[in-house]
Amino acid sequence: MICEKCKKEEATVHVTEVVAEAPEKMKKHDFCEPCFNQTELAKKVNSKTAGWASYGEGATAEIFPLDDEPSS
């Protein structure tokens, strides 16, 4: 799928926009990462997730058990 903004790069960011007052008017957007980073949505997302780690392809995450779960 090609980026809807630059029309050149592969789209790797896929956004579904749903408005609570009109869910039937759902919009889907497909961007390459550089184009997505130029959108207002990216600015909102980035400000709320500052400090979160970003994992690339092949990354793994370790899941820790909750305190009340028995350890093995």
C-alpha cells in the first residue's frame, strides 16, 4: 500500500479515525512514517507518549507476572 500523502513510499502507519458522534463516518489513512510524523495526529500522539520506547522489527518484550500470580 502506498502513502496517501507523498504517493511514493510504502505506507507503514495505518490510522482509523472514528468520531464518537458519527462512528459511521469512519476514515482510514495510510502514511509512510515521515509523512505521518508531519501530521497533527502525530504531534498529539508524540506529546502523549513522550518517553515510551519504540521497538523496531524483530524486537522482543519481556512480560512480567502480576504480583498476585504464582511464579513458576
